[in-house]
Amino acid sequence: MSATFADRLREHRSAAGLTQAELALRAGLSEQAIGLLERGIRTRPRQSTVEALTAALELSPEAAREMAQAARGRTQRPRAESPDDAAATVSLVPRQLPPAVADFTARKVELDQVVAALRGGGKASAVVTVTGMGGVGKTALAVYAGHLTAEQFPDGQLYVKLRGYVPGGALGSAAALGQLLRSLGVPPRAIPSDVDELAAMYRSAIAGRRMLILLDDATTIGQVMPLIPGDPNCASIITSRRFLAALPGNKIIRLSAMAQDDALSLLSVMVGHRRLATEEQAARDISRLTGGLPLALRLVGARLAARPTWHLQDVVDQLTDEHRRLDELGVEQSGVRASFAGSINELLAGPSRLDQEAVRAFDLLSLAEGSEISVPLVARFLDRTGADTEALLERLVDLHLLDSIGPRSYRLHDLLRTYAGERLAAPHRQAERDAAIERGLKLYVAAAWRVHRITHPWSTRHPTEQLDENEVPSFEDLSAALGWIDSEFDSMLGLYRRAAAVAGGQQRFGPSLALGLFGYLEARASWSKMRLVYDLGIAAANPDQDPSTAGWLEHDRAIPDVEEGDAATGRARVLRSFELFERAGDVVGMARCCSTLSHIHERLDRLDESVSWGERGLALSRQIGDSGGVGANCLALGALYQRIGRTADARRAFQESFELAEADGNVRSLARRRRVAGVCCLEQGQFGEALAHLTVASQHFRRLDDLSGLAETLGHLSTVELAQGRPAAAELHAQEALELAGKYHDTFRTGTVLGTLATIKDAVGAPEEARTLRRRALEIFEAHQISRAAEELREILDPTE
């Protein structure tokens, strides 16, 4: 009978004259472990245990080979071999994985997925691909998972660096197979040159064994297919910047950048918890500035660990300068820039012209500064069709140079944006960059005006030049239109600021973009954004050349002042606007100013002036036959007459306003006018009329699917119901308004409705709930700098403050 591992261990220990305790001490094992092995209770020891015993017993290559075979349950003596062959045979049990990262953190979900796949077994060899952008930690995860599953693969672990994205080119399949075969103990002279023969020999050499193969930094399916073992007891982990989705039996594990808490955990391990705790905000800034990319975090952590006297804020200061950020994140091949360059070079080296164009698209993506990047914008940058552009962007997604977050919507990692910006900033590309900025702004101006026509179809504002509506989205409804601007707004502002580098760019696009965005900004009640956008437009306008456009800019800029309680400043702006319209001979604009000045004077309790301005505006609108202006002025006068007790005049003015909107077929305007009339009646305590107007307005807004208008109207209906002693109905209206405001991210309306709910809770004897609701509203108003509303809430919460 052939000797077992237990037999051979006892035999060699006795020959060496060692007790179990002495052998245990030499091998770094416990005496109990030696006893279990010699009694045959533990029959399949770990490879590391076998190697430790082999070294402690100082066995010859022949004896070491026999021990290794016995540990795998193979006890037949092979043919006699030369000393060289015997030494090579010892390497048949390789442990080639690199050391696991000592400070490996987070990635628990992904790690569990990899380990489960490797331990699953089955009828075919398990294949797991860990994919993600350069520097995201693919190799660290794969190596860590390999060490965790070492017991699953007692016959060894093989590791091949496929060099997919480093200078010098990727390792070919033939060279990789040769490396694997040498690791399996095949003499170099016996290794063939043909890839198919190499693959066949490799599969034969690994057959019947339980081994793990880690193929690191792969590029294509063709590169790795010959390296996948056929034995179902084996498994492969592949790391790649590509998904390799067509690889048979492949389970794909995608790594994204680290969440902030995980990034802070990694930094804490590297620089020390106490040091991190003393500069928590700086640590969070490092996480943000590195985009949670593990490679960047490790480089920062290593720098801080080597410089114990540095503050974390010192690194934040270095990273804040976008022009040197990548310089601070490693140099040469160890840095973040080199990691990204590997992916770009892979595309540039490809035979397809599509890949070359994908690189150009990547560079131009740096111009899009929003959290989401849409196909229409990039299509304008590239001056291509949307379909062509989408194909290019999907090529970037394949290499994790871009994330797909939804149909025709993408996201670019902040550090990748910085790298793309570096490439595009080359002096010889200035003309290309300027042309892309101009095309992008043309898209945004045209889209803003398309949304404006949906929100304010009766508006007399107009763009400053002919619109280029190529690739501008066709919005299904108001909600879709507002949502699109929501997602593009940051990118719009960023691109407009870049236009400062284009001769005359801001002057061409600033005023028209601001006026086009009026409908969106008013519908969203985004007063802080309106202030920002119109300040930019006014700075770029030329009142001498185009006083009418300047007049509209001044007029609209007054709205956030008035809405947030600074009516005096708003009045001065509208008076300046009136002068500009008068200089331009723009009677429509003058009439609009009269209506606005009537409203402002009413807020200032200067009622005689308010009536005068309102009637002057109505007369101007009638003079030029502007039905929209007549309707707006009638509405404003109706509200004013209501306030000063001229009820019959108010009803006549409101009714004329309603009839004009109906005659124009403008249901949205009719809904708004009904709402205004309802609010006026509510303020005067005429609850029955208020309820009637607001109910009709809510019905119109529902049919229009105007969530913003409906939310505001429901808020007022809630107040009416509460005033009439129906708190349950009031709460139903308020809860629906709150839900709608949340759907379209209207922070002002959300805070306002929370205040209404608080009033309802007070009315039903729930003061603590009311206080909680007001505190929530206050947090929203403070976070979004809605100062007037915040001050009113603070006064209610603590009148003594």
C-alpha cells in the first residue's frame, strides 16, 4: 500500500530525530496540529502547512515532491526524474498571489459576491470578472478574495499580470500560457509555440486539480479565453476595465468609487483615527476631491503617513487647485493620471475610427460640469447626430471612462473630468474647444426657450437671435421639461462661465439664456437661481444697443427681490426697467412694468400708487390690443380692488381676466388666474369664493399635469379648509402638496407646506408635532438661503430670540 501523508510525516520526523513538539516549534505550528496530521485525522493540510513542514524537516527535492503529492492524496511513486525535473516538480503547488493589501477596507458586498462565486463549484470552471475604472481597486479585491478562498484550492494559485493598460502593450495569450505552464512545472524546452497547442497542454496540466487562476488587467475576451481552465474544480478571477460580458459563464462584479464613509475608513487606517478625527471636515474634503477613488485615496494616505507633521488641510489645499490636482496624485506609472492614460491609449491604439472619435468625445465631456451628462449636449459638442454620439459614449462606458446612469444619460467621475480637461486645454485645441462651447450654449438657449414656451406661452419675452433647435429634446409635458432643466442647470451655468474665454460668448448667450430660463425659474420658485442667472445676464447685456432686452432683464431680476421681502429694491429695478422700455418704445414692456409696479406698491401698502400703476398698465395694454397684457393687468387690479374693498370692481376685473384666457385657449393661464383670485379672496376672509376659485384652479392644473401649480394651489386649499374648521380635509390637501413638491424638488414649496401642516397640528392640539414640522421647514429654508421665510419661522419657534 502506498504511504499516506501521515506515514511520510512520521517517517521524516523520526529520521530527523525530532519530537512532535520540536517539529512544531521549527515549523511554526502547534503540537496538536502535528499530532492530528500524524494520526491521519487531518488528511488534506493546507499548502502553506506542507511547505512549512518541508522546510523544517530540510527534505530533499524528491522527498518534498512526495510529501506534496501525499498531501493531495496522490501516493504513487512516479518514474525516476533528474534533479532538475524534481526541483521543477515542487513548483506544481504554486502560491503566486501577491500579498493581500493590509489595510483592505469596505467592498464587503462585492467581496462576498466574489467569494461565493469561487466557492460555488458546479459543472464548469467558475469565472468571475471584477471590472471598474482604473484605480478603483479591482486587483486589491481579487487578491484579497483569492487569499480568503485558499482552502478551496489546495493545489495552488496561479497569477498572471496581463499588462492590459500599461506602456509596452498587453501580454499576449501565447506568452501568458507559457508563463502558466512554467509555473505548473513544465520544462521550458517542452513548451510549444502554437497558441492552440499551448492551451491544450495547459488544460491537460491543470486537469484533476483544484486551482485558482488570477488573470490581472485583461483587455479582451480573446486574450483570456485560452487561459480559462476547463476543469470544474478550478476557478478564475479576471480583473479588467472592460465588462467582458460575452465571456461564457462570466459573473461580473462591478466596482464603483468608494462612498464617503468607506473612503474615510480607508484614510483612517492609513493615517490614524485620532489624526482623522481632529480634522474631520478636511478628511471629507479629501474624499470629495479624490472622488472616492481608492488609488487616489491611497496615494494621499501614504503621503500623510510619511509626513506626520502635516495637517490634512494641507493636502486639501493642494488638491483644491484643479490645474495641479492630478500632479498631487502620484507621478509616472504609479499615479492616477497614468492609470487613466492607459485606458485612453487603449482606444487610441485601436484599429477602429470609432475608438478615435470616442477619445475626442471623452475630452469634450470635460466641458459638461453637471452631475448628469445628456446625449444632446455631447452631440452638440461633437457636431454629430444623437445616435452617433450615443455609440461613442457607450464605447467609453465599456472602458469605465464613463458611467451610464440611465437611457441617454451619463456621469463622469470628477478626476476623469479633470484629466479630460487637461487634454482639451492643449493650446492647439483652443478653436475646437471654443466651437464646442458655442454649440453647447446654442443647445441650452434653444432648450430654455422651448421650456419657456411651455410654462409661459403668452409671454412677450423673446430670444435675442434665431434659435438653433437641432437635437433639442421634445418634452412630453411640463414635468418632463422642468425635470430636464433640473438635470442640466449646473452644466448650463458652467458652460456659460466657460464662454468668458470665447470672444463675445457671454454677450451673445447670457441675456437670451437668462430670459429663456425665466419660465423654469418662476415655475420652480427658484429665487436664488433666478438672482444668479439674471445677474449674469445683466452683466453681459448692452442697454445702449438693445434697451428692450435690458429692460426685461431688469424687470425679471426684481422678482426674487420682491418675493424674498425686499420690495423697495425690486421697485427701483422695475422703475429702471420702465425707463429702458420707454427708451426702446416697447409699449408691451412698459405695460408689464406697470402691472408689476402695481403689485410692488401694494406690498409696500402704497395703495393709491398701486391702483394708479395698475390702471395705467391696463390702458397701455388696451391701446396696443395686447390681450395677454390686458388679462394680466385685470388680474392684478382685481387683487388690488379686492384688498381696498371694491368687491364689485374686483369681480369684474377677475372675470374679464378669466374670459380673455379662455378666449385665447390658454388653460394654464386660466388656472393661474383662478388661483390668484382664490388667494385674494382667502386673504379677505371670503372663504366660499376662495374655495370655488381654488377648486377650479386645481382641476385645471391636474388636467395639465402641472405638478408645481397643483402643489401651490393645494397648499392654499388646505388653508381655506382649515379656516372653515375642517382640519382633516386641510391635512389631506397639504400632504398631497408636500408629496408633489418632493417629486419635482421644489424646496421652497416643501418648506411652505410643512409650515401649513404645522399650523394644522396646532389647530388639532399637537404642538410638539407642529414644532417638529416647523424645524424641518426651517432647515430647508436655511439650507437654500430662503431668508425671509426662515426668519418668519424662527420668530414662531422662539419669539424671544
